[in-house]
Amino acid sequence: MKTSAVLLKIQGRVQGVYYRASAQSKAQGLGLTGWVKNSPNGIVESHAEGSQKKLEEFIDWCHQGPPAASVSSIESDWISPKGYQDFEIR
């Protein structure tokens, strides 16, 4: 199976609403690897790796996020995989 990777920049009310923990749980459930982190400018960034289909499922989930989140936009860039072994919160 070919591995793809995507870098996401998620904007809106996404910090302080368990977005990172929820994203980690969703990514692990889909078998993805990579990371998710809060950025100083108030967005959440995520690098996710896996099959194209599972990454698209993850991106769809990111548009909603956890119940307390309010996502206004997502910027996504398809990039080269780095070979992460798990999905961590940074």
C-alpha cells in the first residue's frame, strides 16, 4: 500500500476544546501516523501519513473536529511522507 502524507492547518475555535486529543484518537483509529500540535497563532497543525482514503477520512473529520470546536477553514498540502511510527501530540 502506497503511503501518502498531508500537512493540515486548521483554523477557527480549535484550541482549548480537546481538538488535539480528539484528532490523535481519530488518527489512531484510522491507522494513521504523524503528529498534531497547537501553534502560537491560534491554529492547530497536523502532519498525517497513511493511505489516501484514510487521510481523506481524517481531513473530513478535521472539518468538524470535536463537539466544542468550530472550524472555519482548513489549508491542506500533500507532502512527502516522513515515516512516522505513531501519531503523537506535540
